[in-house]
Amino acid sequence: SREFFRQIYVMGVESLPIVFVTGALAGIVTSQQGGYQMTGAIPQYILGSLVAQTVVLEMGPVLTAIVLVGRVGARITAELGTMKVSEQIDAYHSLGRDPVVLLGTPRVLAGIVVMPILVGFANLIGILAGMVAARLDSGLGFESFLYGANLFWHSWDLFYSFTKAVVFGVSIPLISVHMGFRTQGGAEGVGRTTTDAVMFMTLTILILDAMFPPLLLN
């Protein structure tokens, strides 16, 4: 539907700049911290493995999800909350149309499609930024970095990262849609519900993230 593709654009295309910055900073910080901790202890090329796996397994999916909580989740809750308190949702019911199907479903489906793409983009940018940072800070050549990145690489790492992305991509719009539909109390209620939704979504992302390693990495 038209609403589905509109949500794809809003969630995906418009989020690319902030995801780019987030991914780059994640890679740079991981590279700098790893380079400092491993100085003189082990072969430098291991830094490539550290950056690649940290970004792909953890930093890319989680930071992208948290960014989307603030940018997408809050917007969905506020948008639907405003429609709820202004009785636009009730108007859908009066016309015999299901607002969950028309307004909620496209947002959830868009989240499922968009989130893995954004996480893949963040992972790529994070690794490239980490590689440049390793060259500038630790003097590690690009070839050595890539050698280290490939040394302990498993296809399961990518599956793990995108599984996280799909789960987060469902959770964020699902929670924000639910909170938006149950908004009450006028403009003040919209603000309060949006704040609660952001807190709940962030906590949910962190709890889900903590559940993944024992389920998929052991």
C-alpha cells in the first residue's frame, strides 16, 4: 500500500544520515579503544577482528536500534497518539475500517524491511571507519586490518546481526503503535505517552540484546 512505502521512506531513507554518523562513530571508538588496550600485547592485525566482530555482533544492531527508537519510534507514537486524542482513530471505526490494519500494520512491516538494511549499512560504515581509525591511530595497514577481520569471521556472525535487526525492527514499531493507540489526555497525554514509549522501547532493546548471546552464540 501507499502507506507502507511512505513508511519505508520515512524510516529508511530519512534515517540514513544519522545511521551513517552512528555507525562511523561506533567503528572509530571501537578501533581507538581496542588499539589502546592491545598495544604491544598481541599482533596488531587482531584489531581488525575486534572491530569487525564488535561492530557486526553488537554495536551496529544495538546503536542503530536505539537511534531508531528516538527518531522513528517516538514519531510513530506521537503521530498515532495525536490521531487518537483528536478522535481520528474513532472515525476509522465509524467508517467500518480497522485502524490497526491501515495504520499499524504498514509501520510494523516497514520496520521489518528497513531495520536489516540500516543495520547492514551501519555495519559496513563502522568497519570502514574503524579501519581508517586503526591506520591513523595505530599505524595498522588496510591489508593487515582486513586480514585480521577475516581471520575469525564466520557467516553465523552475519546471521546473528541480521536476526537482531529483524527482532528490533519488529519491536520498535510494534511498541510505538501500541502506545500510540492507547494515548489519552489530550496534548499532555501525547507527550507523556511518547516519553513512556521511548523509555520502554529502549529498555526492551537492551533486554532483548542481553538475551541473544546465550540463545545464538553458545
